[in-house]
Amino acid sequence: MICPFCKADRDRVIDSRSSEGGRVIRRRRQCLDCGKRFTTYERIEETGRLTVIKKDGSRVAFSRDNIMRGIVSACGKRPIPEDDKVAVVDEVEDVIHRTYDREVESRAIGELVAEKLRDLDEIAYVRFASEYYEFRNVGDLMRQLESLNERVRDVKDQRKLFEVR
């Protein structure tokens, strides 16, 4: 690897760790010329590339970057750590690769992202849902908000049950 500090091409691996179900390898390296340490990530390239079937019927290669852009856009300036956003992308990508062999509909990806955002941040979820579900009017948005409120009430009710016991 080329050192990001001195641009030398001599380093040694200090530590290696596998993550994301073994699909990513994190390596801690030390440059042999300048002595500084840096981290690299190696992602295993999927041989049978997954294809996404879009709403209009067109097909494009799966890209985790597209998912990340949608999540970043939905989160806007919300106080959501970057690590949490990356974790959502990792979880969605993992489910997709475990569930689908060659093709996946964009609808399925959108529903997974919406589900994960609903658990992460309600405002980010509503922002994402407004684009994804293509709300045509305020009534559509209100129905989604009512559904979200019911879910919150259910969770609170369940917590109360456990507190009583």
C-alpha cells in the first residue's frame, strides 16, 4: 500500500480484522519509511454482481453508495453519527446479499432502508418515506405519521408492561 503521509510503497501489516460477515477486512499498517500508522479496508468483490430492477424496469448494478446517498439525504442535519448511517447501509447490504442471488427490485431495497431508518430516527424516516413512497398530498403524509405514532404508542405500552412485572 502507498503511505498516505510520505507516499512510500513499503509497509507492514500490524493487525487484521474481519467484519461485515467476513466481506470486509480491516488492516492496520505501519509505513517502514516514515513510521506512521494508517488503516486500510479491503472489500471482497462479489463475483455474481447483483442487479437492481428499478421502478421503470431498467436494470443497474447494485451500489451501496446509492443507499448511503439516500440515507445521508434523509438524515440531513439530524444529530445522527456517521457510524450509525454506515451501520444501516451495512445491514441493508448484508440482508440483500443473503436474500437475493442475482436481481433485487429497488422497492425491496427502499423498504429495508425505510425500516432501518424508522428504528434509527423518526424524522429521517419521514424524510425518506416522503421521497420513497412518493406522497402526493398532505393526507398521504398524515397517514404515514399516524402509523408511526401508533408504532410509538405500541412500543411505550410494551415498555409499561415490562415495568409493571
